[in-house]
Amino acid sequence: MKEAFESIKKGLNEAIDFAQGKEVKAKVTKINSQLNVKRVRKNLGMTQKDFALSLGISLATLRHWERGDRKPHGPALILLNLVEKDPKTVFRLLEAPA
């Protein structure tokens, strides 16, 4: 139990240091949270219906993202960032059998 506490404490201290602009040893991954979903889809030449179907999201969710009244977050945001960077690979992997 003490080891778990020390690990959590170390992580929290690193998070505080990072938030204060100090250099930390922890790996920090930055995700583009200002992603323009509509631009990503249009650059691929896909309809809303095809894009939503390809990513396994509802058409309504995609429309909310594109209008800006909702923003993707968590795994959806990561997936959209990957699609923006390398759509061929992402779609190829999504179509691959499990």
C-alpha cells in the first residue's frame, strides 16, 4: 500500500511541476484539441454519413462536432487526430479483420 501511495504522490508532484512550467521526466503527450472536424472530413472528400460510418460514430455526433456545439474528447479526439495525420493507415487498420 505504501508503494502505491508513493507512486501516486510522485505522479501528482510531477503534474504540479508540469502545470507550473517546470521540466519533468514524465512523458507528456499533446493532442490537438482544437481540431476542425469538418475540415478533416472535407479534406478526405467524404460525406458526413460515410465519415461517421467509417469511424463508428453516429451521424448526429459528427454533426454536433462540425457545428461546434460539442467537441470530441478522449479516444474520439485521438482517433480524429490520427485520421488527420495519416487517414490511409487509420482506415486500412479499421477495416482489417480482428
